[in-house]
Amino acid sequence: PPPHCFHPPRLSLTDGGSAWRDWARTPLWRRAVVLRAAAQQLRDHAEFLAGFLVQEVAKPAKDARSEILRSADLIDYTAEEGVRLLAQGQLLASDAFQGADRTKLCLASPVPLGVVLCIPPFNYPVNLACSKIAPALIAGNAVVLKPPSQGALSGVLMARCFQLAGLPDGLLNVVTGRGREIGDYLVEHPGVNCISFTGGNTGLAIARRAAMVPLQMELGGKDACVVCADADLDLAASAVVKGGFSYSGQRCTAVKVVLVEEPVADALVAKVCEQIAQLTVGMPEDNASIVPVVDAKSADFIEGLVRDAEGKGAQLLQEWRREDNLIWPLLLDRVTKDMRLAWEEPFGPVVPVIRIQAAEEGVAHCNESRFGLQGCVFTRDINRALALSSAMETGTVQINAAPARGPDHFPFQGMRDSGIGSQGVTNSIKMMFKTKTTVLNLPQPNYTLG
Ligand code: G3H
């Protein structure tokens, strides 16, 4: 067993597990009942769990609470969607194929994959765990959850809610430890039949190590906000501030670069600065808008990006200020393509502005990035919005709003290095099963059922 595995999985990973086989035979409606009960347990323990998110990952208290409640809603939706989706199969007759008689009927139906390894990130240790666990369970799988090191207690307590809900033993197994110590062991384990991962560049290493298992991954993003000269600038400014600075920018869907058409750049920047001045900076317990970033290494990385941009001539519109991991919100104007901030994701409360001649230039910048998660476009011209959306090579384009994953049943996916597969409740359930076919060979050609 790997070191630091203080709660070894009850499921035997060496034989691919067995708990899921009983679970797969459990009627679908009963699986849904257990999931709904887990959702209720989360609601009942919302304050308690939120307290852990505040302490472990410095999530502002109100956001922590909404993460728990959002997770409960996601589980409920998954139970309902799973019942509808997994109830369906397909009947195919052989004579639809060129030259064939009706000598065979094929019954296709969903079967579980087996054991799903779920690895959520520190910024949503509960919600992005539930978005993997619930689809895996409703489809009849067992789960091994490897929570983030910061966020592990929240993960363990969230898993306890499933236990309190009556989930049979062996179906949700929590293995804590540092990714660099236990990650390879889990990812390469032959008992794992699917990996669902959310995080950064580690995903690329996982993809190289994992063998013959389906992968669902949401990795980094450099979500661009393209602002056209005809945009509602108040709306765009609010989206930049909410999208760029909420939870100190530690969201893969945060606005990570603003590309604004020159004629309105001064006005937009002024409006954004006005709103930044209203943001409170402090501790998550006090519901500050800007809270400390997750660790010193992240804070150092963010500072490195800012220093690089400053050295190359970017204009800092607020004073650079940092106390340990707490970084004050910062907008950098006149960022250029030779600066790291134009391409790298700070995952912090720092937003670069690039001035452009036309929105198409902004879309081209977005498409040049190795990331392609989301992007957004602000314009009053719906035809322009649709044309820009169609040109923007990202998994999602938001028109006149900041990037966001939710509502949680919307398809959510990244292009290029931003991910593999698609999420959102329905797509996640579809990730978690295979199709099994049984072929009935008929006693005589052209036999009909009716
Ligand atoms: O950090 C990655 C999350 O998938 C972003 O989710 O848009 O709901 O904050 P969000």
C-alpha cells in the first residue's frame, strides 16, 4: 500500500473490486433513493461542512455554504436524470443493414464500468467530488475518491454523508494523501476502470500514465473576456470583477484575460477599477471578497507573473500589495503578448487587460492559447456575438456574462489542454457506463416480434 494512506480502501483494488457488482444489481430506483438521501444529508450538515471549507481552502463563508447546497442539488438532479437515462436501452434489427435478413435482434443496454477514480481539486473539494461521485454511483459503479490535500477533511466528511444516507460499504472509498506520493499508485492501478480528474497540468501526466481507461478531465483555463465597442460596459465591468476576482480568481472558469476594443478600453478599465475599489480584502470567515490564495507557492507564482508584466511595461492600476498568501486585487492594463500574463493562468486575484483593434483579434488570441475552456463575448449585436462564438475555439462561450460551469446540467468541456470528455450531469452519467449488447439469433429469417 502507498504511504500516508490512513484510511485504506475497503474495496480490494487488486481484483478490480466487487462491491459494484452487488450495487449494479440493486434496482436503479433504489440507487436513486440513496443518492437523494445523501443530498439531504449534505443539506442537513451544510453549516458544519461549510465551516471546513472555510478553514481548509479559505473559501468565503457564503460561497462555502452555497458549494454544499449546490452539491446537494446536483446529486438530486443526477438521481433523477440517471433514472431516466439508464432506464433506456436500444433494440436493433439486423435487416436494417445492407444485405442482411432479419435473423438477429440486438438488445443494447448500459452496464457500469466498475471502479471510478475521482480526483477533485482544492477549489471545490465537495462540489467537484459530488459531480463525479453521483454520476458514477447512479450508473452502478464503485468510487475511489482521492480528495485534494487541502480539502481532504471536507472530502472525508462529505463522504460520511453518503454513508449516513445508507450507501452500502465498499462503494465510496476515500484515500487521502499527497498526489505526488499516492497519485501514480492510484492512477496506474489495474483495478481502476475510469478516471475523472479536475485540476491543472497534473492531468496531462495522468493521461500519459493511465492505460486503457476512459478519462474525464477538466484542466486549466485562460478564459478570455472579449469586449466589443458596442457592449454594455456596466455589464461587462461587473462580469470582469465577478468573473475575475470571486474566490480570489481561484476558479478554472475565472476571467483570466480581458481583450477590449480600443475605443472603449479607457471607459471599461475605469468602471472595473471603480468596482475593484469596493472589494473587501481579508479572511474567509468574514466573507471578504478577496481571501488568501491556497498556499505560498501559488502566491509566489502570481507575484512572478505580475513582476514579469510590470518589467515589460504593463500598467498596474492598483498598488501591488501582498501579505503572506493574501494578494490585493489587481488589474493590469496594456498587457502585451510578450508577457507571461497574456498566456498563463494566475489562479489569483490578478487580471490582465489587452487592448485590441477588433474583437476578432481577441478571438484569435484566445485560439492561440493552449487552453480552451470557456470564453465570453460582450456586444449588443446578436449576429456579431454568434459569429464570434462560432470562431472562438473553447468548450463554452458565454454571451454577455462571465464564464461559469453552472447550471450543473449544462455540458461543460474544454478544448486543447483544457480537458478530455465532457461534464455536466447528463454527460458525466454517460461517461460512467459502457453499452452491453445481447444478440438474439432468431429461429427463422424475417421473424417479427409482433
Ligand atoms: O474551478 C473549476 C470549476 O469547474 C469552476 O466552476 O464556474 O462553478 O466556479 P464554477
